Amino acid sequence: MRREAKLLPAQAQGLTPKGLSRVHVESHPRQGLELFGPLPDEQIEIQLGSRRNLWLQQVLEPHPKRREARCLHFGPCGGCTLQHLDEETQLELKARRIYRQLPETCEVLPALASPQPFHYRTKVEFSFNRQELGFHRRGCFDKVVSVDRCWIAPPAHYQALALTRAWMRDHQLSGWDARAQVGDLRYLLLRQASNEEPNPGEWLLLLVTRTGLDPELIQDWKRRLEPAGAQGLFWVEQSSTAGAIVPEQEHLLHGQERIEQKLGPLTFRLGWRSFFQSNPPAYRLLLDQLKEWLLPLKPESLLDLYCGIGSIGLYVAPADCRLVGVESVEPAIEDARRCAAEMGRAAEFHVCPSENWTEWAGFSAAIVDPPRSGCHPRMLERLVAEGPAEVFYISCNPDRFVAELAQLKSAYRLEKAVACDFFPQTGHVELLAWLRRL
């Protein structure tokens, strides 16, 4: 059954958290990948398939900014969803959808575009699956799209993928079968310092295999990869069948454990585990905006909640401001303390779930940067009851932040907000919000 349909803006795939409310629209496997994903106000022809999926057959009236995607894997690959739309329009639609949900009294600033639309990610994780090495196929936990070139990954991935794939083939090794839970190879993780820096290119590469793989095979992988120029090569053995890296044993095969990442005047030394925003140039734009709001307040003390390795507080806090960071992940706090010491910055960092932090008295302002799940309910209660006069909230899930406003508005007024595009070519957008106590 074929039919014509016109998609309203709120229904655009990738621009709303639930996509279409009842059915999922996909590109038809027999059509060109440039057709992938309906865009707002497009007139399209669709076909009803099995399981009530709707297959996109033809774009009858395309969006004026629709374009052909650069990536050969666009569509099946689960990475990007908006390569077929120019970056300016991507950000306009993403920001508008969030801004419409904010109170009318809030001042919204023009959204901040990523300085780099492609090759902006500094950390990527490729998956092995049977004989494939790449990213998970869209909507599939047990299938992988084999990738030679990823347009959002750091440049170093070209050689890493090619050399590792040749090594895998020569030794007839098998990638992980998620259904049977067997296989020799699990993940290939690459971290590269942002290539906007004066001395770009430092990178780390991590190979994750099943526990007990022949060390001679790993030595051959090391020999092949060393000429590619990585500052550090790691081997991690994993017995866990979890769909994530769960190290059992970790080996440094070559070089150093950390690389330097510049962030404005600051330098952070990152290991492969370190949490750091994956688009540093865009991250810096957001932090500069936060700093512009914060500094005129002349804060004497700043509480940095969900602080990770402390990058936000260390970047924005004035030199004479008491800085306290709180984070539940102990390795992140170790990184934060190391970074502060190397910068010669006096700061306190505590291992504690942010929602369990009880020492709220005396702080001029707080920064809150929770995970995608948002703030813990206890954190929202503490903010309402004990939070300081000024709260700066960085949200990687603005829809969740909007939901939390229902509780926060009993104690705070949303003053300003700005969207920031950390992930061009995708439907994700970050939001920086300034909350002021009533």
C-alpha cells in the first residue's frame, strides 16, 4: 500500500525525541541513501511495510535545504541522521524545537554552531561483528555497518581501521556475535586531541578482545599499528558479555598513557577512559558564554556538580574564587585533581554522588552538568531547598531539562538559555541555561 504524506515540523525524524508517534519512517532499501529521513514540511510517498513500518519511497516535494549526504554509509549507519540537511538549517530546527518549550519570559540567544561540521569528534568507539568493523546498524544491536571512512570521526581513524581490518583478516579472527555471545574481537576505541590545536594529531588507540587471546596475535597488531603514529596503543581483555567496554585486564603496548588536549588557555591530560566533551571547539564556545554570564557576578565560591574531570569549573571560575567539584566516578576525580595540580590551581574535588552532597551553604553559584537521564530527583529537591542564588545548568538532554523546570520553577526563574551544537549531522543539541533564585 502506497500513500502520500506531509510531515509537520514536529514529526521530522531526528528532531524530536520520539520521532513519529506511531510508526517509524525509514529509507527504502531499494532507494538511494540520499532519500533517508523525511524532513519538515516535505511531501513524500511512503509504503506500509511489515510491523507497521513506513518505508520512504520517494520525496515528491523536498525541503529547500535537502542535500545529498557525503557519507556512503548514511542511512543504514546508526551514527548520523541529518547529513542530508545543511548545518545552518539543522541547528535552526534543533534549537527552535527546544526554545519553543521554554517559558516566554526566558531570553533565548542565537544558537552556537559547531566550528567544525565534520571530523569534530575526538573520541569514537568502533564495534567488531563477525567479519565487520564499524558502527552498529541503525536499530540493531547485533549488526554492524562496515566503515572505511566516518565523516564525524577524528582523522586518525582512517589508518587505524584499515590496518586493524587487515590484521583481523590475515589471522582469520572473528568479531563479536552479540546473539551467540562468542567472538575474538569486541571494540576499537580511538581518542585524538582536537585538530584545531597548533600541534594536532596526538591520539590513543585501544583494542578490546576476549580474555585469553594469543598475545602473539596482539604483538603483531602492535607491530602493524606502530608506524601509524599513535602516542599510545592499549590492549584490553574483556570476559564480560556486556554491550560496553568492561576491562578485565589492561595492557599498555606502546608509548604513553595520556595525550594533551587544549581548551583555550588550559591543558588537560586525557587517558582513554577520561570523560571529556567530544567536540572541544564547540565546548569552548559554550564555556565562553557561561563565563560571560558568570564573571560580572564576581562569585566568591563556585560549586561544580557532576563535574567529571573538572573542566567546566577550572575554565570558568575566576582565579580568586573558591572552586569545589563533586563527582561520583573516582577516576574522574583523580583526573580533576591531577589537572588542577598541573595548572597550579587551588581547587577541591570530592568523590560523592552529586545528589548526596550536603555542604551547600556559602556558595555564590553552582554549575550542574548531569548525564542524559538528567538530575537525580534528590538533586532537584536539594536545589529547590538549598541551591545558591545563581545556577548554571548544562543539559545534554534539553527535553529532560524542560521536564525538570516544572519542579525548579518553584524556586528559580529561567533567565537566559542558549543552544549549542556539539553534534552536527545528528539530532542532538546541548542547552546552557541560567537560573536565578526567586
